[in-house]
Amino acid sequence: MAVQLKVNGPRGEEKIIDLCDDEEQMKRITVLHLKKKIEHELRIIHDIRMVFRTQTLEESSLLSSYGIKHMSTIQHC
């Protein structure tokens, strides 16, 4: 099953991002990898900040360390 995330933009727009093929891959994905994927998919040319719940995500951290999983919602600004 593909792992997907919901990404909400600064103007309330929402996009579903296909992140990886399964939960095992998800355990190895960093915030930086997700950030690059979002920037590519949404054609963003400036550096973005990402937030999950109330935490700003650090690029070197694993998504799994924040409890991010299939269909979690990430905000970018």
C-alpha cells in the first residue's frame, strides 16, 4: 500500500502527496526528502518551513520520529 500525506499550503490549499511504497520505506524517509518532494510537486521555488501538529520539522530528522504516518497532514509555509 502506498504511503500518502496530506499537504496544506499557506492559503488553505490541500494536496495529496504519494511519498513511498510502504510503511517500511516510510521509517527511513527524512524531512528533507519530503520537503524536496513537496517543492517539486507543488513547483515551489523558495525554501519552505513544514509543521506537523505544532512542531516545526527539522530537515535532518526522520518523519517517523514525529509520529508522521499514512495520511498525516503537514502544513507548509
